[in-house]
Amino acid sequence: MPSTDWRSPAAYAHAKSISAAGFAWEYLRRDEDYHRDFHRVRRLLRHDSDAQTAFSERWGLRFPGGPGSLRRPGRAVLDAVSAA
């Protein structure tokens, strides 16, 4: 369980410098429905472009680079993990 006091303005002082996309991600990565959809569609993405489209539209996401783009193998583009 996080030790940050969500009621304390000081705990969120860093939010003033987050980009709009970063701010949206802070909320999205905590959403249980997003996690459930992500893990479901992750298994289907290579075989079902309709699933990717539906997922993108539901969550308002874009997938830069399209199929075959260069990225680190083994990491999902929109997986909720901490930055390395």
C-alpha cells in the first residue's frame, strides 16, 4: 500500500510539471478496468487488429510506430511498469 498521503498537497507538488500525457497516465495506470483490458488484449494484439482498435478507442490511446516498430523486446508499450 502506498505511504503517500493523498490528502496532502505536498505529496502532489510534482504534478505541476507533468505533461498532459504524463498526467493522464498517472490516472490510467491505476485503473483496474484498464489493467484487465490491457492484459486481455495483450494476448490478442498480434492476431486481432480489431481488438487493438477497440482497446485504443475505449481508452483514447494511440500506438506510435504501428506494427513492426522498433522497441525494446519483451516490454509492452502501454504496460503499467515503473520507468527503468
